[in-house]
Amino acid sequence: MLLKSAPGYIKHSPKSHKLEGITTTDHHAFVLSKYPRAYPMNAPQRKVASIAKECGIKKGMSRHDLVSKMIDCVGPKMSK
């Protein structure tokens, strides 16, 4: 399908509700849009991101692993 290979995503119209006598379901629309660009990080954010990468912290890891890595690895590196 052409839309799956296109960069970006499809925005759907909002759920129906009444606003000033106009129901939003009367206006169906699909809008193709690019993903928003990443905001630049400042110096403290870059430091935390690099330390998290060095310590192996990533999205979806268990809470137990995260807490142990925060105590054993991130704490000592941030205090330097």
C-alpha cells in the first residue's frame, strides 16, 4: 500500500462532539502529515542521554533492571 511506505502518518478527525451547534462528525477528513521534528537537546539533556546509553538503559526494560542500573551506574556517573 502506498500510504505505508510514505513518511509520516495519517491524522484522523476528532471524535464527535457538539461545539457551537456544529457536530464534528459532519466534517470527515484525513490529513497526511509528517512527523514533528525532534527538538534540540540542551547540555544537561545530552549528558543524561549519553550516560543512559552507556549504562544500557532503554525503553521497555523492567523496573527492577532500571532501578538497579540507576543506582549502580547512573548515580556514580552523574556525581562526577
